[in-house]
Amino acid sequence: MNHTITTQLSNGTATFSVDPSLYPLDALYGAAYIFIDRCFVFLDKDEAGRVVVSLSPKKGPADEPTLQSWAGEFGNELLSCAWRHQISAQNRQVLEQVTSLALAGAMGPPSLDDLSNFDFSSQPLEDPLGIAMSWEEKYKKKTPAAAAGTPAVAAPEAVKP
């Protein structure tokens, strides 16, 4: 593994280093943010370019199992944040499209000025399944002959004298 965890009991802190090529800096910040309610989180960089994370208790000294637990939980949270970072990077375009559609919908219906500037000359979309058919077109009254499946014969017109 590319990071080591060492617990320093003399200082009462859990200190470990993380390879920034393995975990992005945004993931480190996200994991650190999760821990700021229970301990002080210090981030630094060593000579090798690795990020050094120090977790110190806020209230009194912490025992070794607590410090090791914090270090393990931080590693798990770091992995979770790195995964979320990767998912959001892969889905960035979809998130931007959904956000822009939501904002456009929040603007409300178009005004009369917007409609007067709209180009209605474009051809309508094809509808091979008849989904866009109006209710009247779909359920219009049929002649009794059409309902029976036989072709309808037109009635002769009345002759005017």
C-alpha cells in the first residue's frame, strides 16, 4: 500500500502520510472535513511530496485504540471520497445538463416576447408510435361500418329538384 499509518503516543496524535497520486487532494479535503467534529486535522507535505495527515484529539489525550480507530476510519473515508470524486468526474457532463435543465425550468414559462421570437418553421418530430396524437384524433367517433371492420359506403346524396 502507498501510505503508512503510525501512531505517535508521545504527542497524542495519529500521523500518517498519503500519496497524492493515489488519492486526489479533493478527496483528502473531503475526508478531513468528516473528522473536524471529533479531532483536529492537520495536513502538511513532506519532502517526498506526500501529504502528511495528523489527527489530534480536541478534548484531552486519546488512547492508542482511539487513535488507531481514527486513522483506520480516515483511510476508509479517504477511499470513499476518492470514489465519489471519480464518479463525479465521469458524470460531469450529465450533472451539468441536468442542472442547466433544472435552472431553465425554474425560470418559468416563456413570455409572449419569447414566443414571438421563437422559430415555428421547423418540422415537427416524427411520431411513429402515435404518442403525440391528440385525444380527439385517437378516440374520434367511428361509423358503425368502420367499427365492424367493413369499409364504409358513402350514402347517396339527396337529389335537389
